[in-house]
Amino acid sequence: MNALDIPAITSTVVIMTPFLLAAIGGAFSAISGLLNIALEGLMLNAAFFAIVFTNLTGSLFLGILGAIVTTLLLTALFATVSFKFKANIFICGLATNFLAIALSIVLANAFYGVTGSIQFPGMPRLVPINIPILENIPILGNILSGHNAIVYVSWLLLVVAAVVINRTPFGMRLRAVGINEKAATAIGINAKRIQFTALLISGFTCALGGAVLSLTLGAFVPNVTSGRGWIALVIVYLGRMKPLGILIGSVVFGFVDYISNNLQATSNIPSGLLLSLPFFATVAALTLYSIIEMTMSKRGLLKK
């Protein structure tokens, strides 16, 4: 490996974490038959409140906990409006995204008298953790060691998600509801409860994804999520809602984001074009996916 490969690997692992976390939660809601387009707003909400609660308490743990609680409340509101009041879930998701943006602006102005970035000198930040023994292994040490706690939690959650979806009664009910909600209800499964739980799971993982963005940076910046929630939704479907597919998709988009960031500092390409590189990659991936899926479907090779 050349000298540039190690930073590329390390940076990709860090950058992919918000994608991975949001996509894990998005997979649960997608498997249950719901398109949760509120991932972006849920992450943004968590990014804001992670900074607010960390500053208030001086504790990273309490800051992350505050981000989780507030994001779960927002998710519950979103789900309740959709289920109880029969509102279109797509519209509710869009409204949640807009609400998160507005809420961060209004509360930043009310709490701190600003509408832009929020940063507090001396506030705790997520820092890399070096794991003894592992950090000394060539190449592998740079992948497995030297990341913050939420990065490691994301790996654990991916494994837990795989077990829950494929090996537990809840996972079986989740898949049954997604395949045929009416049939699942007919055999005694409370479909709405399963879907509500799936949305809460997506809220939890998005809370961690948003928190890692702002607490690594040590500040809240408007639009800090920069479309990561939308890309995570694409990863869910490109990965066919499977944990391994989601991991691969997150690595790919994390690497594209790394290239975009790296080129901004080393090339004369307009920054606006480089910032849009992950979105070009998203469109290209979706197009390629659609072509492959259509071809496989025509040849009878696609497994539903």
C-alpha cells in the first residue's frame, strides 16, 4: 500500500458511519413496508440536540442520550400523525425534515441568539480510541483502531440488526408485515405496532448518526447532515435491505465522500462540483441498480 491508502481507509471508516447508522434504521422501516424519508431530518435533529445537551451537562454520554431522547420523541410524533390520524407517511416524512430544519434555527436563536453555527469552547468532543494490540497490526490496525465510540457502536448495531432481522420472532413478524400487511394482521400480528417500533429503531440509529456528525466536529452547523439521510435511504434499497449490502453501500458512499473532500483541498475543480460528487454517485448507482434489476427480472434471475 502507498502512503495515501492508510488515511483513505481510516477516513472512509469515519465518514461512512452516519450513512451506516441511518441506513440500519432505514432498513428496519423499509422491511416493515414503510418508506421512511425522514432520516435526514431525524439526523439533523440529533446533531443539534447533541451539541445542546453536551454543552448543558458537560457530558458526552448525556449529550448523546439527550439527542436520542429528543429524536425518538420526534420520530414518535411523526409515526403517531401518520398512523393515528391516517396522514400520508410520505408527507409526514417531508414535514419532519422541514420541522427539524426550522426547529434548529428557532431554538438556536432562542437559546443562543444565533441562527448559524453553534460552538462552545472547551466542550467535550468525540475522540479516537486506540485499541491495544489491534492498533499495532499493519493495515488492519488502521481499520479497527483509532475511531470514536460511536463508530464501534455502529459496527455492533449492524451485527445486532442482522441477528434481529433474520433470527428473532420480531424479525420474522417485521418481514411478514412488509410482505403482506393484511395477511400478517389476519394471523394475529399487530402490524401497526411492528411498523411503529421499526420507525423508532430508525429514530434511534439516526440519533447516533446525527450525534457523531456534530460531536466529532465539536459544533452544530446548519445543514450539517448535507443529504446523508437521503443517501442512506438509497443505500437501504441498493443493499436490498440486507445488513451486508448496507455495509458495502456505506463503504462505497463513504469513500466517494472522502474523495470529494480530498479533492477540494488538492485540486482546482470548483468546490460546488466536488460537493455534489456523492449525489452524482447516488444517481449513477440508482441508474445502474435499476438497469441490473430490470435485466435480471426479464431473465427470471431476480429473487423477490
